[in-house]
Amino acid sequence: MTETRPPDPAVDQAAIAAAAARIAPFIRETPVLRLPAGALGVPAPLCLKLELLQASGSFKPRGAFNRMLAAALPPAGVIAASGGNHGAAVAYAARALQVPAEIFVPEVTGAAKRARIEAYGARLVVGGATYEEARLAAEQRAAETGALGVHAYDQAEVLAGQGTLARELAAQAPEVTHVLVATGGGGLIGGIAAWFAGSSVQVISVEPEGCPTLATALRAGRPVPAPVGGLAADSLGARQVGALMFPIAARHVAAAVLVPDAAIRAAQQRLWDGCRLLAEPGGATALAALLAGAWVPPPGARVGVIICGGNAAPGSLDGVG
């Protein structure tokens, strides 16, 4: 019996390095915050990658800029569907590159994220109850106008752009042995896993119990639909992981764990109390794995945690904790 070879990854270190050079004039090198063992109630030393300080408030501009700079931009500009953060990033990048942008969001997208998208000058459209409905509406609109589609996670240029975060982290914190990453559609963890492929660094996926997209795909052996719901659904609520990231994740993601909404909320509160960082639920999900015991650092681990988004309204944690 002939063994079927998995498809070659859509993204590798060379593509990520090229993306880093391409987008460098437009994005921020976000800082890391090193914390000793015991900080935030975690027994291992932590290195928080503060990507919530990225332009537009999340990691998303990395992929958005790479997709747009690698393409010929049509007169109609760009179009995207998003739970909020990707839409803000595309709107931000479109304004920087002086092209029109149209962003489709689902009804679940909060007021703060809608306002940010519109503040960057994009046309905002509520395209249905779920991200999937917004995505289909955006694709139909792109076919009508000829605008360039910028997918939230399932394009090679987007994956390579998100992978620049891992390249940056590796240079800033070479001591890190494990990296915890919140997963939705998989663009971020796909890019990160592609950068660390072949190294000793282990990449750990963390998902809300209400959005078990990668965990479901890994069990099935392929991307399949998964439930969408819960506290972080606006940023991590893709119906299924991208086809391009899945082979990368299947090869190079060491574990995929799930956390309850209560742990995500506790992680938000811990980041605020301990570091004065206001992370949105999706941005705090990776840390929640450590607080809930969903992933336990092995002896000697030096853990990197991606704090990937900060688009939460001031006061959103009032009365919590």
C-alpha cells in the first residue's frame, strides 16, 4: 500500500522572511514582557508577546499588509469579512495604502470593533448572524465589484504575514521553549508553526470550548465544521480552520487544548491586575490554558504566551473577578 504524502506547506521560513521585509515599514515591532515563575499564578517563567500593542490592536495587520503589498490592488480596493480584528486591520492597511476598503462583519461583532473599522475609513456592512454568513456576503460583493479579497486566515500571504510574529519573538526571546497561541481560523498559529518547524520550540494551540475548530479538525484528520459560540466567538469563531494552515498544524502543532469561558475571563482579569494589560477575550485565551491547567508546563519550560488582541472597551472587566 502506497502511503499518501501530506501536501507541502503553503508557507515556510523563506516566505515569512520575505513578508517581514515587505511589511516592515507599516507595522510595529511589539515588545515582550518577561515575568518570573509565580507571576500571574503560573509556576513557570513567562514571556508575554504583547501583540495587543500592534497597530489596530491585534496581530492582524501583519497578514493584511502582506496580502495587499504582494498583490496588484484594483481600483475597487479591498474587501474582507471579519469578526472585527481582521476587518480593522484591513481597514487600517487600506488607509495607509490609500485604497478603498469594504468590511463585512457578523452581528456578534461588538460596538468597539465596529467603531474602529469605521474610524479607519472603511465601509462597514453587517453581513449576517455569523462569520460564515459575513464571509459569503463579502465574496459575493467582491465578485460584483472586482475588489481584492483579503481572507482572515486562509491565504498564503496572510499566513506568511502572521508568521512574522514568530520570527520577531524568536529574535527577542530565544530562550522560549514553548509558545501558546489562541486559535480561531488558524492564520496566526499556522504562521507561527511554520516559522518554528524543525526547531525545538513546541507550539501549543489554545481554543475556547465553544469554538473547538482546530481540535475538531485534528480529530477528524481534516478541516471540518465545528461549533461556534462563547465569550471569544467574535475573534476566534471561525466555522472551520483554513485548508492551507491545516497541514502545517498537523505536522508542527504539539498539542491542541480547550479552555472554558470562565478561564478566559480570569485570564483577562489576571492580565489587568498583574500587568495593567486590557486584553480582549481572544487575546487572553492563550494564557487561560495555564490558569485552567489545560496545559501544564514541563520542568524547565520557558513559556511564550501570545497576547494577540486588545480590542476591548475600557470598563469591560468592571465587576468581574
